[in-house]
Amino acid sequence: MSAPKNTANHFDALDGWRGLCACLVVLFHFHGNSPVYSWDLIRNSYLFVDFFFVLSGFVIAWNYGTRLGTWTDLRQFLVLRVGRLYPLHIFMLALFVAWETAKLVIGRISPPGPEAFVGENQPHTILSNVFLVQSLHLNDGLSWNAPSWSISTELWAYVIFALVSVTLGLRHWMLALVALAAPLFLLSVTSTGMDITYDWGLVRCVFGFALGVACARLYRLRGDRPEGRSAAATLLECIALAAVVGFVAWAGKSNWSLLAPFVFAAAVLVFADERGWWSRQLQRPLFKWLGTLSYSIYLTHYLVVVLLPVFFKRALNLDLWTPVTLPGGETAELFGRNAVEGTILFGVALGLTIAFSAFTYRWIETPGRDWSRTLAKHLARRTTAADAAPTGVSAP
């Protein structure tokens, strides 16, 4: 890539998007007895994981696209990326294992008790989760902290991006090839559209990530980032927002959902300018804060969703699961005895997730990120010292 012309350093509106999408994924996983559950946008919000993939490719390419030229660069990049992803992932995995262990102990003390280490939480899948390979077609389904499948794919997408950049140089034709071949491949191996996780999730991630990288390259081609608000920019943002909401609500798990990364890529390019009314809203403190917490929100919410019904049943002696006939005619077990209670519980689940995420961001994410930055700087200093040492003399 040529030297960057665009001098933008941060994209606050895109951070706001990330926080909003993370909250929508929370609502997708919580099965509350509420009209919210039946909204097409909520039922199909699994697709916003692909927004994360596209946005990740955009941000990584923007920050590292011209900085990955040597094996030393690659090592530093991966140290920083692992330090960003791994601490919170392993912390949440430990909490899930602790919960299963607690269920096992409860069953021994007062049998029969709840079943432990069954279904998606079987012991033999712990190791694949520890090494973040649970989405590489090694298991028969999702396991433990189910949303972490995408963290696994993202880590390996980072590895692929770095290796290709250092060894071959990431070319435009490579990105175009992925953008064309990935959806065709996924179309041939699935009947559920983009709803692919533990089996071909890496292909899904690389597809979105590559489009994000392409977006970063396209965005670099323009001149300096425009300043000031613009009515035309607001109109474009309205169109992009309507396209995202409309497409997600409509596509569902049909084959059309395989086009989601293209829709999200267009939205990323539109909102990167941050010149419209919607961008201004996404830059407000609430959305910026949610964007900051977005990784924690994404990784912590599943535990909240799992434990909230358990708390009501065990601590309050309230079994709130209710059979509900959905608008399509099918019946589902939803949480809450009526629509009002279910809607309130949606808010409770989201609120608890955000509160827990504020804790994990402060005490898990931030220390892990700081540690990885310190390690990367230390390794860089050692490399510099070794390069500066006289031939035949080892650096201390």
C-alpha cells in the first residue's frame, strides 16, 4: 500500500456502531416473553457478528496495513492481538467451567441436582477453547461460552492477515478473490445462509475481514478526511442505516444473508467520514462508552443469559419459562410470565451484561491489553539491541 493520504486517527462513530451491535447480539440470545423477541431485526441479529468482522478488518488494516513488513513486525502484532483477545476469553471460560463444577458439587450434595458437563459444556471441548481453535471444525457444535467461536476465528484471521502481509504482500486481487470465492463456498456447504459457526466459521470471518481490509484501502485513496457536517452525508447515513436494518430483518438465514458483509462494508465506508446526523448521535458519550465495552459485552452476555433464569428459579423460587405461540404459529419456551414481565427481563439482561462488562473491562481487558503492550515494547527493545550489537557479540 502507498503512504496514507487520509490522516484520520480514530473512528468514534464506528465505535458507536460496535457497541450498538454488541447490544443487539445480547437481545438476540435472550429469549424473553416479549414482542421484542419476535422482531425480525432481533431474531436475525446474529448477522451483526459479520459487522464485527468487517469492522475488525477495516480497523486492523487502517492501523497495520503499512506496518507489517518483517517477522519482527508480525511478532509484535500478534502479541498485541493475543493480549487484546485472550485474557477476557480465558476468564469467561474459567467462569463457565466453575459453574459446571458448582453444578456437579450441588448434585453430589443433594442429588439428583442439575446435570453438569453435558451438552455444549463437555470436558473434552475445554482444550480446544483454551487454544481458541473451537471454530476450526474440531468439535461437533458450539461449546462453553458459545459466542467465543467468533473470537477464535478472528484470532486466526489476524494470523492469516499478518502472514500473508509479511510473506507475499497482501494484494488487491487476493481480497477480490476472497470476496468472490467465500460466499460461493459457503453457499455450497450450508443451507442456513450465514448462520455458520463452529464448522466453517473461519471462512465466514475471513470473508468479512477481507472486505474490511478492502474498505480501509478504498478509504485511504481519498484525500484528507472531510471536515464539518453535511446534509448529503446525513442522507447517505440514513440510506446506509436503513439498508443495514432492512437487510438484517429481511435476510434471516436465507442464502441472501451471505451478502451481509457487503452491506456492512458499505455502511462502514459511509460512517467512517463521521459527517452526518447519525454519526453525531453515535459519537455521544453513551454510544462511545458502549463501544469501549463492546468486546466485554459480547463475551460476557452469554453467561448472564444462562444464569439469569437459574437465579430466579434457585434464589427466588420462580420458574418464569412460559410456552408462547409465536406469530408464525410455532411454540417456544420464553422467559417471563407475560409480555410486560418479559420486556422488563430483556432490559434486566442487557443492564446486567453492561454492568458486568464495565467490571471485566476495568479488571480483565485493560490489564491484559497493558501487559501485552509492555511485552511488545520489551521484545522490540531486545530486537533493536540485538541488531545494534557488534557481529559475533550477543546482546545481554
